[in-house]
Amino acid sequence: MNKVLLTILLTFACFSSWGLKILIPMDETQTNHLKAYGIAYAVLERGGTAEWLLNYRGGSFLTDFSQDIANMCRVRNVRFEQIADAAADNILSEISRNDVNMEQIKLEKAPKIAVYAPKTYKPWDDAVMLVLTYAEIPYTVVYDEEILTGELSKYDWLHVHHEDFTGQFGKFYAMYKNAPWYKNQVAEFNALAQKMGYSKVSELKLAVAKTMKAFVGNGGFMFAMCSATDSFDIALAAEGVDICQPMFDGDGIDPDCQKKLDFSKTFAFKDFTLELNPNVYEYSDIDATRTRRVSQDNDIFTLFDFSAKWDPVPTMLCQNHVSVIDGFMGQTTAYNKKVLKSSVLIMGENKAANEARYIHGEYEKGTWTWYAGHDPEDYTHYVGDEPTNLDLHPNSPGFRLILNNVLFPAAKKKKMKT
């Protein structure tokens, strides 16, 4: 009798799940926006597909009903709605109307994610590694050796955070030259450069930057934050030119280094002026940290409202439940608009301060996205500060922008138009 009852219950459960969808709303009703991205990733990782409903309730996700996915949502405190096929069809019909700024984007394959970071201790954390771990999205840490031995070809998406591609060791010299962690890092980087066949760290980092540039050119997706964004372009522009003072590389700078910069090699910035003083915690006038006159209370940036049907790429990257984001500082806090190339798409700006915070562009077959600042939920994150506890910020709109970029490579390519 028990076996018969169990069979009936299982049969009923099977039939009751037919014709059902899971809708994960991403508006203000969502209990955990950040872990919701991890659910969408898990669907793809298990061989399923999902629809990213751009501008529908904050950029919601729609997928076929699965008890495993429903249970995963419950365990991770992600709000979801179990809806019938007919209800899902009505949503998709609404989105397809020409008079609404919405679009349906199919997510097909879980992207393979690489995060560029040193394997040894560093006295600062990485916002992307924090949120990937919190959202339970898998990633692999790679560094110079992996990059220069061709490992990038295994990945679809590359993130770079607090890195210095110019070979000036983050320009921490003035404040931390006597700190054990700084001395150890300088020694490690110099040893690695020698191991990889380079006489200077600046030469090693340039080779890494050029390899990353080629990765994008071949169709890769690159996302960077904080000082990795401007130091990347500076290194590319300064190829073959010594911009490092003696305490960084043992010899003097080229006195004509500013005049010799080649801005045609960069992704985002042009006509910038280098900061050559080794005691100044800044690389150039790309960054507005020292010149901006913005108080914390007024430090915000606004996301642009793009056409979902005609500009799905920036629309995807800007999905959020709010349009105004609280600003946050970093070694590179904001980009001076005067040094942006005309090809750069500004997706988030502080118009009053005339600065960009979130930018995007294409290079050959691939794309890049730069996001200024260090930690979206810690306004002034200093070296040695404790990592942000994302359990306290499950609905962070600033961290959502990072995760939009993580899912971006999963989108069906034929939909891409810019």
C-alpha cells in the first residue's frame, strides 16, 4: 500500500511540474540579488538555459521549473515565483512589444571565469572574488605565469582588479616602502620577472597586458576595476618607453617619456599626463581621486538608460533595481571625461563632477568593461581593512554591476548589437 501511495505522489509531482517556469524577480522584492546570479549560473552549468528579461522587474531571470533549482533558491534565500507557461508567455509577449523598453536575451552556456590575482598574500581584497564566492559562481585564479603560457585560451571571461601594469608596484612606495608585505611583493615580482625571462617587472607586466589585449581581440570578455583599468592603458601606451623611477626598476626614466606615449595602443584613454613623482599615489590624470570635489554624501553616479532592443549589450551590463548608485573610492576612483576616447561608451557617470565611473568598449572581436573604485560597499577601503561581509549587503546595486558582466558572455551572440 505504501509503495502504491509513493508511486502516486511521485507521478503527481512529475505531472504538476509540467508547464511550469521559475521566475526570479530582480526588482526591489528580491531577497538576495547577488545570490540570484549564482542561481542563473547554476542553471547554465547544469546544461539548462535561461532568459534574461532586460528591464523587466530589474532584469529578472526566467527558466524551466526544476525542483533542484527551486530548492537551491530556498536554501540561498533567493526569492522566486513558480508560474505557469501561459503566464510566462504573457510576460514574453509584453517584453516583445515595440513600445516598451525591454528585451529577452537567452543565456545558453556558463562562461569559464578567470581572475587575475597573485597567489600569495596581499593586504587588500578583491571585490569580484568576494562577490563570485558569495554568489557561489566558480572561478580560477591565474597570474603572470598562466597568462604568458597560454592559459587564457581556456577561459571566456577575465577579471583584473588592484593590479599595476606599469611596474611601479602599485605606487605604494611613499607609504609602504618599509612594510614587510611591500618588500616581499617587490622581491617576488622581481624573481618572477627573472624566471619568465624579463629584466624588469615593467617588461613582464607589459607582456601580460599585451596578452590580455590579444585575449580580448580574439573574442574574450575583460572586466577590470580600480587601478587595473588605468595602469593597463598606461602600460600599453608606454611600450618601449621607461616611465619608472630608479626605486622601481634600478635606472632612470626616459626624460621624454610623456611625448613618446602611443595612445593608439590603448582601449579607453588618450592624451593623459603621467604622474612621475614616485611619492605620489597616482599614475596619471586619468583618475580624478585627488582633483575631484565630491563629498561622500553627494558621491553618486547614475546609470544610463539604453534601448534594450537596439542596444542590448549596455542594457545588459546596466541591469539593476535602482538607477542611482552610491559612489565608492579606490586608487582609481573616477575617470576624467577629457581623456576618454570617443569610442568609449559611458554607462555610469557623475554628471555634476564631469566624471565617468562605469565604461565599456569593443576591441576587434571582444569587449572590455572598466569599473572605477575598489569596493562598492566600503566607501574608503584602505590597505589592510577587513573584507566586506556581503551577508550585510545581499541587495547591493554596486556589486550587481559586477555580476552583470559575469553573465554577459553567456548571452546568445546573435542578439548582440551595438
